[in-house]
Amino acid sequence: MRRRDFILGSAGALAPLLVRAQRPCPPPESAVVGGGSTSTACRPAAGGNYVTDFPLVENPLSEGGRWICGKAVGLDWNNPQTAFGRAFASVRSGASGSRYDDSIAHLNRSLAVFQPNQFAQGTVYRAAGYSPAGSKHEVELLLRFEITAHNARGYEVLWGHDGDFAVVRWNGPLGDYTTLGFEGPGPGAPVDGDVLRAEISGGVIKVYKNDWMVGASSPNTTWAEGQPGVGFWPVDASTPANYGWKHFEAGNL
């Protein structure tokens, strides 16, 4: 979903925000798509991590019912799909008549009910040389999200192929959103393999690129709970499969 007229602050004035991320301790066992689990040495609060490299070919994204999708459940939005070891939009946004019908999905509560303080993290897939002229194309990380029929609410961190960046609150109905203030240089233009991480604690969202903090949102406590997820917003001449996520992790802080 394109956030109009959002302008980042100057990197020079906000350089002190560039600090190492404090990563949460993963749970004793993390679910891995395709079966099995990975073990870790420390024990955090209940809830657990979810890790996937999108190994299946699916439209909509499901991974055995682990995802709630924007078209399948929300009706007014679109579904992400997976192929070639990555997740991306199933269609260009705008085909329904609204340019705000992003392809979105969040983890199912039947898998795990995530705590309010949570993270979502994605590794970028970007096709070589991909830069659609005159078009916008965004990947998104979702936090405290909930999709029900004709309602999608929560928080979104978006990253455009051209370096566009914003933190946004979804208010529920199609096209109803609020851009939140953000201090920091932002992550710049993405390249294939970049890792973007969004963490929400209390009412503040912090964003990290490749383990470096690149900014934080102004406090907002409208949504106190919900699930982590992913989203995509390709429009105009963009190619959905050329920009997406090839790895995703989510968990509690």
C-alpha cells in the first residue's frame, strides 16, 4: 500500500540510531516448514518462533493452514503466493478497483498466539536488474495483525524497490490507514539478500536492516495484540514475482 508524501529525515542528523539489534532468544524448538524443528540452548517466554524458506508452490500461501490470507479470509484484499523458494504477490494491486488491495497474510492463531511484543523478519528476493520504470513495488512486514472478513488491522513496515519506506497503521476497512511518524535514515534501496527486521515493543516499532537499527516509529498503542505476517504491493508495470521475501521468521521478544 503506497503511503503518499512520506519523507525520511536526514541520515546525518539521525546517525546515533545506528546500533546493533538485540535479537530475542529463540524458543527450545522452532517450527520449520517441511517438517521437524531446530533446537536452541535458551528458553524464552511461550509462543515460539516460526521459520520458513517458502519451499512449497501455493496460491494462496498456506503451509498447512498456518497462514490467514487477505482474499481467502479478508475478501477485500489479495493473497500472497509461493514458488521458487520465495513469497510474492499473487496479482498486481489495483485490479479489483482499489490500489490498496495488497497481497497480505499473517500467521494463524491455531499455530501460535504471539505475544504483543513480537518481531517479523524477512530476507529480500529481488530479481537481477529489476527496477520497473515509473512503478511502485513494495514488500511488507506485518505486526499485531488480524484479518477477518472485510477487515484488516495492525501495523505494517513497507520497503519499496526504490527505497521508499514507511511505518503504517491499518485501521480495518479497505484503504483506511494512518502513516506513523518515523525517526531514522531508513534502510535505503534494497538488494537481493538484505534482511529487514521489524520489532514492536509497547507502542514503538523499531526497524533493522542487516542487524543495524535504521529507525523507530513514534509511539502508537491502537492495536495491543495480533499476529506477525507478510505483505506485498506491486502496481502499474511491476512484476509480482520479481520482488518478494525468500525467508521469513517471526517470534516473541
